[in-house]
Amino acid sequence: MSQLYNAFTLFLSLLVEAIPFLLLGVLLSSALLFFVDERQLISKMPRNPLLGSFVGSCVGFLFPVCECGNIPVARRLLTQGAPTSVAIGFLLAAPTINPIVIWATWVAFRDQPEIVVFRVIFSLFIATTIGWIFSFQKDPKPLMQPELAKRVINRLMAASNSDRENTPALLRSGTFLLDKSGIPILMEEDALAINLAKNKPKTLDRNKLRLFLDNVIQEVRELGGMLVLGSAIAASIQVLAPRELILNWGQDPITSILAMMVLAAVVSICSTVDAFFVLAFSSAFTTGSLLAFLVFGPMIDIKAIGLMLSIFKPRIIIYLFAIAAQLTFVLTLSYSYFF
């Protein structure tokens, strides 16, 4: 009974910690959809795979969200046609490469500034590398969940229709009428409604607000369910696999790094407060293992995996997990031996 009580308490604590950042991410995602010209934003993103991945990783500095809040934004970037390298770079780096997390890490490790510096460097390197690797898949739709891939297809169809509208009327087929200004309007139901709406007085602000709220509600429903599932799994694992069992592995540089990576995945703590959590282990673990926790945890934890299932197919998440784990292990182990 006590284990059930502890699991429920952990479950609620994970939800309470993550929900504000999930809401922040959903609000940013919806803002990108309705209040930002996404075509201009995405068109300014570098098309070079490596540079695009690097820029996408750095964009997280402008969106201070943790691993619960970055996923709605990354999903929106993908559905609106951002390069795969940009979206994945942002997805992995945003929880760490943002001013709130950097400041929190500095406050926790003020006496060890190298942890702050190398956390940023390692996170940026890993996110850029993984984004570059996935950029070789030019078409992102095979990586996505079928429902999300349909949204991308619908966007492409809408863009195609928009290009058709830009074609001179005399070069298009169909029946037209002249509006008051003498501009020909295509007599198709959808196109006619759009053109009539353009000629109305500008009362779109209220409509945009309604669409904004509708999109927020839709994404909270979709991602909220994933967050609840991931938090429940994380709480169950923490109860069934006590932290002491994991911490007993940390007897040398290699096993201590592995132990802290496993601990980071198990506790699923938010990146804005994880520095204070791992600070309690600073006297018993090496700096390299602390870095492993701080770098690996925000990229891959159980809550994040649950939310990432709303974007990618399971095998893609396994690839992301494996590559991030290998790079984190190599970088932090090198740090342990050379610094």
C-alpha cells in the first residue's frame, strides 16, 4: 500500500512540475501558427543540413521551455515545413540551450562553472550531430506518426492551392466573376469564401483568437494524454527500481556515468530544476557523471519519450535514444579522463 501511495505521489509531482511547461510550449506552438508568419520564419532557416541543425539547436535560446514544452513547438515546425535537421536540433537542444536552464545551472554549480559551460557545449554538439544525421532523410513524413504525416500532406496541398491562386486568372480554368474593384474571382465554393473574406472589413482578430484557443485545446488534449502516460510509467519505475540500486553502480568513471544516465531517464525531472537535484550527488560522483545526468536527462527521459510518440514512430525514438546515449557517454567519459 505504501508503494502505491509513493507511486501516486511521484506521479502527481511529475505532472505538477511538467504541466506549466507543457502549457507554455503549447502556447508558443499556437502562437507560431496564428501570430507568426511561419513561411518567412522557416524560409530564413538554413537549408544546409549541418548549419540548419546548429541554428535549430540555438533557436531554443529564444524559446525558454523544458523537455515537456519543446515538443509542441518542434511538432509545429515539422508540420509547417521546417527542415528535419532544424526541428530535431531544436527538439533535443531547447531543454538545455535556454536562458532559464543555463541560469539555474549556474546558481546550482556556481563553484563549478565548468559544469555550466560543458553542459551547454555537449548539449549543443549532440543536438547538432543528431539533427545532421537525420537530415539525410529528406522527406520527414516516414519518420512521423501517420496522423501527423497527414497534416504535412494537407499543408503541402494547401500550399499548392495557394500557388494556383497566384497564377493569373486568364491562365486558369474555371468560371469567374468580377468583384467591385474589377478583380476576377474564381467561382468555387472554397475560393469564393476566401476571396469574400479578404474583401470584408478587417475583423480577423477575434477569429484568430478563437482559432488560437481551439488549437491550444486540441494540442493539450493530444499531448496531455501522453504526458499522463509517461508520468505514470516514470513514477512506477522509480518505486519498483529504488534510486539506491542505481547509485550503487557508481564505483568508477564508466559505471558512474552509466548510473547517472539511467538515473536521469528514471527520475524524469524537469531541466529547469535538474541541476539542484543532481547537486545532492556532487560529493559522491565525478563531474563527468554529473554532466552525463545534466546532458542526457533533458534529451531523453520517460516523460519526453511519451510526448515524442506524438511526433515520431517508436523506432525513430529508439534511434534518437541510442545515438544520444552513445554521444553523451563518449563526451562525458572523455571529460572525466582529460579534465
